[in-house]
Amino acid sequence: MTNKLDDMNIRELGHLFPVIISEPDPHWKACYRSEKKNILRRIGRERIIRISHIGSTAVPDLPAKPVIDILIEITPDTVLDVLTDTFISAGYHFIPKSENPPPHMMFVKGYTEQGYAGQAYHVHIRYKGDWDEIIFRDYLAGHPGTAAEYAALKRNLAARHTHNRETYTGAKSDFIRRVVALARKNNMPSPGVPGPPPDGKAVIRQ
């Protein structure tokens, strides 16, 4: 995003970047793998604990907004200013996310003043944790019926809130919380990362 986009209000951004639900595309996995390699090359493995493909594009056969969501868990000693500069040099735009867990960082790519440009990416930066996004992804991948419910919900909400991403995202929250609670009740921890997140709170951003 550019400074001009930063100055736009929610309504203006909603019309420039409408909520579009696309049919499943096997190319999404390749996009994730390619961007993961690019990120590792630029940042270095020593500061990254884990990189995960999250969001609906990470679930096989699930319709989704054609945005690749990537969760990066970093070491506590990562220099955040250097990390920010590295992502900006790679064509990303930094968006502070005070409502997210520390370090409150998100980077996006694929947005211009004329609308979408190429593949869009959202990179969510976190410290090590047992994140709900991964639990949710894995549960949907293993439960096609629940994934179909989620697809129907998303299509319905996208039709009703095409130009309001915030409302669209918020309206999915109850469903996501219910599925994550069910997954945790059935003992589906995030693979390889036991225990609660650093601040005891996981935030859903699907």
C-alpha cells in the first residue's frame, strides 16, 4: 500500500478492494511455497521459528478470498526495525496491528491505488505460540463437512458485505471460535508448539 491508500477511509478501501470469494485454486499452494522461499532468503532462518500457510487458501478445496495468508513466528531477539525494513525492501507495506498479539505487526503486498495488482499476500508476524489460526486450518482440512459450512457462510457474507471487509471478517468470528473450541476439546494442539501464546491470547484473522 502507498501513503495514499493509508489515507483512505474504510468505505473507500472497501470499494477499491471488494470481498471476492474465488473457487479453490491449486496455484495458491505454489504461491505460498514461492513466497516462503523468498522470505527465508531475505530474513534468514535464524530469526524464524516457523512459517505457516494459514487462512482459507491453505485448506484444500475451500473457496477463499484469493489472498495468501502467512504466519511467521519469530525469535524474541529479532530486531523489529530491521525486519520492517527487510519486508519493505521486498515490496511489502507495513501495517501496525495494535489489536494483534505482540509484536503487533502485519505486512501486505499486492495492493495499489488502482486496486489489486498480482497475487496479494498478508504476512502476520507473531512470537512463538499455539495459534488458533493453525488449529482452525487443520480442523477444516480434516472435516470436509465443517469446511463446506464455512464456505457457505463466507459466500453469504461476501454477498452481503462485498465492500466492507471489517464487517465480513467480524461476522465470521462466532463460527471460527466455535470450531476452534471444538478442535481444542478434541485435543488438536497446534503441531509442535505446545502451551499458550506468549500473552495468553490468540487472535483470529482469517
